[in-house]
Amino acid sequence: MSIYRKGYRIEDVASDYMLKEYNAVCVRSGGSHGIADLICGNGECVFVVQVKGGIHLPYISWVELEQFAKNFNGVPLLLYKPDYRKVLECRSEDDLKRLRNYLRNLREDRNDMRKM
């Protein structure tokens, strides 16, 4: 599966998540290197969403996401879908730091298991 196809599939998962959790309908923001992948709204709030997946969290500029969200009077949101796990949500730069630590610990645990 190509990276683009996988990304498109994860965006579908994220759209379903937003509908289920926030009753928000999402529109894809085109392009492969945009700041936001989805713009979602539920009549009360607009969410500007960056979607990532896999076992390694790529670089994300939280400041750029916040700035872009201001254009919509929206809430910046990162939805991260680790392989074979549930969707994780980050609403702030501190949440993003906690997510990076979680993923680092997850990888270290896997490496420990492989050494046994």
C-alpha cells in the first residue's frame, strides 16, 4: 500500500471518528503537504485537523496548525492513529509531547520484547 493510499484511509478513519465523537462533518483539504488534512464542523465548533498514522510520529508544527485554525476561528486538533490501536487526540502542544513520550515508550517496550 502506498503512503498516499494509507494516508487517505487514515483520513477516512479520522472523519468517522469526528462524526462519532463530535457529531462533526468533515471536508478534506487537498494536497499532500498541507497544514490541515480535514476541516470539520458540527454547527457549534470548527475543528482544523491534522491526521497522522503509523508507529512513528512525523514532525508536526503545532504553531502552524494553531495559526491556520485561527483563520476559521477553529480548534486545532491532531488525530493520530497508531497501527492496530485506537485514535489518539492532541489538543495542545503539551498533548503532543505526551504522545511522543507514549510512542517512544511503546517502541522501547517492543524492543525489550524482541530481546527476550
